[in-house]
Amino acid sequence: MKTADLPELKKLLIKLYMRILLCIMLGLTYFSPKLSAQNIFDVTLNKLAEEYPQEKIYIHFDKEAYNPGERIWFKAYLFSGLLPSTLSKTIYAELLDEKGQIIERITAPVFNGGAASSFDIPGDINQNRVYVRAYTAWMLNFDHGFLFTREIPVMNVSERNASSKVSDWMLEFFPEGGDLVQNLESRVAFKFRDSRGLPFDQSAVIMNNKEEIVAEIHSVHHGMGSFRMTPKPGEKYSAKWTNPRGEEVITQLPEAIENGVVLEIYQASDALHYRLARADESEGRNFYVVAQMQQMLFYRARANLLHSSAISGKIPLEDIPSGIIQFTVFNESHQPVAERIAFIQLEDYSFQTDITISKKSLKNRGKNLIQLEVSDTSITNLSVSVTDAELNPGHLFHENIYSSLLLTSDLKGYVHQPGYYFMEKGKEVNEQLDLVMLTNGWRRFKWEEVLTGIWPEIKYRPQGYINVKGQIDDMNGKVLSLQELNLLVATGGKQEFANIRLDSTGKVNIPDLLFFDSAKLYYQFNHDKNKVLTRAARFHFESEWVSDSVKYFRPYYYAWAAKDISAAEEKNKAIAQEILEKYEGKTFEELQTVTVKAMGKTKTDLLNDEYTSGIFKTSYAKIFNVEDDPQSRGKMTVLDYLQARVPGVEIVTDMYGSAVVSWRGQTPVIYLNEIATSIDVIQSIPLDNIALVKAFRPPFFALGANGGYGAIAVYTKKGGGDYEGFDAMDYITVSGYTPIRQFYSPDYENEDIDKDGKDSRITLYWNPFLSTDKDNRKISLSFHNNDFTRKIRVVAEGITEDGRLTRVEKIIQ
């Protein structure tokens, strides 16, 4: 992401630089345009932002914990800096066991900053946790410790595994700024944690090498705390404390260095204040203070310590967006000598979403109606889960979209209950969050490397949609170059044509295809009617996926623990046991198929299954079974039929006699058999030849087309073969995205549905593809209860096109 993509932030930066004179009054001098080092930090950060932008992922899951054999539904949100990412169009997600071995791997296309898919937990799994890891190809160029990784508890009927037991407890110290410096007072943060990363509260005494007590410390929040000390020359310090086993432990503090710089930061209501202090002049007299966020420069100053050993400054908060900001102090040689991260938490990162209960029924299979209303007028991308609140109680302080995208995605260490810092407000919470900053590292890049020209090694370029690459040579291995190749990519009822010229090495690339499961790639050389040249050549085509396995795997045992699920555990065990016994020896896919078949499908559902593929298959659209619709009688074309059938869609004739379609004032994309086409083509097809029509509310993105204003997909009745006219061409099968499974939510008011059998669904409703805009800020959803739920949990999360976030949770009881 380039800073040019952030006009509002650029305005804020201009305002920030207008405050230069204020810092001069505080003894700080901004870089002058005439200084030789004027642009070193600007140039470095600009290069990082433009050539090495960072992506990060957050995933919204339908539940907190699962049974063996259940399906994990998820929605991934992809960001770069402060905005939904436009770099990558493909996300990789993996389901891992406790040892980091891949159970299942999926690929998913990104639309409007989001992607959705699902995993199946094996029915015979004997572990109590699995992990979900997600990344883009571009993210693999950087530190793998920043890849999205989340523990998923598996509520096994068997006893808990011993792998989650504590093997050790430890106390860690973190001097503010990085180092303890002799004869300089500084703040030292600390954290008590166990071998799993989970914190515990404890006290300790700090002693010098004469065993004299110089400080008493007590954790104040999640095992963390801080104290002040002034290290003396020649003295070493240690902490004496007692672990939960009752054993006395001695922990050494970091040794104080003789010369150095101490950096201290504290946040007031309107500004970030900082203080620099040096022990003597051996470190120099001039220092540079640089503050950056998401590789954008927000502050730079030269601090002159010629007449003083300490100096202070401040940065107004009004010009800085919410998130982690990194402060680094450099000496005159531009070497970093102190570093510290801080968190800016304002009210600029969220938008409001309200959940209203229109109709409530907690009876067996009762129907519920809810409405989401978004305060924002921007285009949003939302996901909603509805679950049994007793079996999926959740925890307000667990990871959520706020804590992930603003906090933990930029930290490599484990943060306990990160949602707490965004659900609670006030000075005390801000102080506790500052302890998180003091006790966690931030190293997306190292200043000492990039300032000397050591940049990340780029192995993977940002990936678009599916890229099919090929190599063509003759039977003797001789490269066939500069030939024109006719290609047809066909999947389901969708076809894409291309005429491509081979390069000098006989290679060909077909970029930005979008299909699921697999596609047939038909090929033939141009002007090779009898296929003489085609049959004399060897063709090799494959989809270009990232195949390298990720080596990094560091599991954290999150505290989902017994207190969060104990009330639900007995009830859940009965359901889990029923699933395992009833479907013993069957795969989950068979279980799902049996369940759906038992419920029954309407003719419209069957037509949707038969004619549509990939993202077009989604049920989150208005679907018209044209042949069985009485309102189709007497209509000549699809346009006549759709008039007044889709709210907001208007069809008029322009001055040239051509039809013009608008959807609430904008032009939707028109598809014929899932290929983008013109309205004139649709208008020429008799309605008797149409099998199915689907209207997708905006935004809808497929095949790289602009679906920001919605889409209308028309399907003609199938005749003599999907690819008529191409049967004589040779073809090869290439792999596509992992098929998107459809969440099944029964409609018990439907006369055709089979109402026998037990409904034991824990997830009652899941929808990862919801959107609003300035003209449509309300979404109505309906779902039926199962046979036992009496308390329902609704969670909605999402983003806007300009990077703001939302999360809302409501209990229906």
C-alpha cells in the first residue's frame, strides 16, 4: 500500500509537520531541508511502504470451540497497513494438528478485502486442539512469526491431553527503551508467565549483589507490572520469587551497560510525551527521534543534548490513527540506540452496527428474524454467526477483529485476552495496555539493516487470482516459440477464451482466472485446422500455487479453558457422542450430505446446484426459477421478467433503443452463464430459453469484473454439451480454488422440507458475504432454531472500504 492511497492521512501528516515550531520551544530541532541526513528516514520508510508493504489477516470463526467431525466455518479479512489490502487476491489457509502437521489446506479468492471457506475436523481426532494458519504468498517473504495463527479447541469426549500441562514458570524483565544504563533511572517492565505463555500473578523482591533489597514488585494485570530503578556501576541485580509449586526461584535482571540512552514514553489525554536521557557524551550530543506506524513516518526530530543530559518532547495524538506506533532513537551515526512501541487508542477505528430482534422464537425449530443496521455510509464487508449461546458462550475478552488488526497482528508474542483492551475504556486500561507494549517485541523490520541497504528478500510476488502457466515444446524437447495459441478455459457453464502468443522460451501465462475445483483447458495452435502442429507438440499446464510448506510453527495454548465451556461441556458431550456413534466410520462429508438430503431441497435449490459454480453458487442472492414462476408467463425477455421483480432495479430504453439497467442508480455487471456480457446479448435471448436468474446485491466480485454495484447472472437451459464446438480440441485439467461449501440452514416453513430427524445444529446461521452501502444500510436475516437451544448468541464483524472495523454481539434469550 502506498501512502498516496491515504489522502486523509496525508492531510493529517501535513497538519503534523505544521507543529514543528512547537518542538523548537521544547529544545527539539526538526530536520532542515539543507541537512545531509534530511531524507534518510523518509526515503527508507517510503521504500518500505512502496516496495515492501505488509499484509495481515484476521479470521472470524463461527464458533469458539468444536467437536470432532464438525465443520469450521470462517471469514478471513485481509489488510495492508490501515486499509483492506489490494495487493493479494489469494489467501492460503491450513488446518494443523498439535505438532504443526497439515490436516487440510484450502485456497480462497479475496473479494473486497475478504475471503471465506471452511475446514472439516477429522471425526477420529484424539487431540484437544487444532490450529488454523492463514497467509498470502506475499506474506511469506517476511517474518513467518507474523502469519495469522489461532488455536481452535476441540472438545473431545476423551480426557484432556497432557500436552497442555505446565512444565515451567518464568519471570521476564524488559527495560524501557531496551537497556538498563548505569546511573540513569529508568522504568523496567516485567511479566510472570508459564511455559504455555499464559500469565499468572505474583510478587518478587529485587536485590543487588549484596542481597540488599532495592525494590519490591507486584504484578498488577495479567502477570505484568513495572517499577523504577537506577542501576549502580559494578552491581548486578536479581529477583527472588516463589513459583506456583512453592519453589523459590532466582531470576537475573539484564546487566546494565556503562554508556547508553534511556527512552521513556507516557501518554496523556492529548499527546504522547517522551523523555531522552544519556549517561555522558560518549554517545554523542545529537540524537534523532523517529516515530512510524505501518511504515509511514509520523514524527522525526533532532534532539540536541549539548547543554543538558536529558530532554523532553511531545506528539499531539489528534494527528495519529489508532494502532501501534514505534519510537526509535538514533545516534549521530544513524545507529538505533533505544526503541519502544506505544499504542494509540482513539475512537477513529470503528463504525457502529446495531442488532435488532424483529421476531424471537426459542421454541423447537422456531423462526427468528433479526436486523443489522450499519451507521456508516461506506461500502461494508460483513460476516455474521448465530450459535447456541450455552454451547458456544464465547468470551468478550478473547481475540476479535479490533484486537487482531490493531494489536496482536503486529506482535509476535502471546497477548492474554486481547479483546479486553478494546471492550473496556479508561486510564487504567490504557496503563495496562502500555504494559503489553513494554513486554512485547515489535520487529517487522530492523532499522540497522534497512539503513545499511539490507532489504527483505522477495521470493514471492503479490498473487492475483489463479495464474495458469504452461510450457510447450515438440516431441524432441525443442522449444516452440512465438506461436499463437488458442485457449479455452471451461468450468461448469463458464467459458473464457484467449489468444496468446508464446514467448521466446515457449512459455505462456494466463493470469487472473477465477474458478473453483478444476477447469478444462482446451488448446490448439492458431491456423492449425488439422492439428498437425498441435499434435506434434507437448503441452504442460498447471495452476501456479505456493507449494512450499511454512516451517514456522509456535503454538500458544490460549486460555479458552474450562471456565469458559464448563457449563456447556456436559450438554455438548452428549451431542458429540451422538455424532461420533451415529456416523462412526463415515467422513464428515458423508454426514453433511446425509443431513442435507434428509432435509430435502427445492427445485430452485437443485437448479442452483446444477447451473452455478464457485462464488455464483452462493445462496446469498435472490434466485428466480423462471420456468416454474407464474409471473414469467407472457414475458418475452429476461428484462421484461425482471422489471419490478428485484427491488431497486430499473430497466429503461435509451434514445438508441438499447436497454439500460440500473440498481439504485448504479450499473450492475451482467453475466451470461457466468461470463460477463452486455445487456444487449441478454435482451436477445427468448425467456423460454432461460433456466435460472440470480440477482446479487452489491458488492459482488467475480472473474476480476467490477461488481461493486451488484450483478445479475442469467443461465440458459442446457443443450447439446457444455463446450459445443470445442470437442475436437485437446485439453488438460488444471486445479482451481477450493470449492466454497454452502452453509445449510433449514427452512421449516417450507412445505417440501423433510421435518423428521433430530436437529442438533450448534451453529444456527452463518453468512460470510453480507454488505451494506449508503443506500442500503439495513440487512434482514432469518433462521430457525434447533431442537434444544434456549439461548442464542449473534456475532457480527466486518470492515469498511476505508479500513474501519466493527464488532457487535447480542444474546437472544
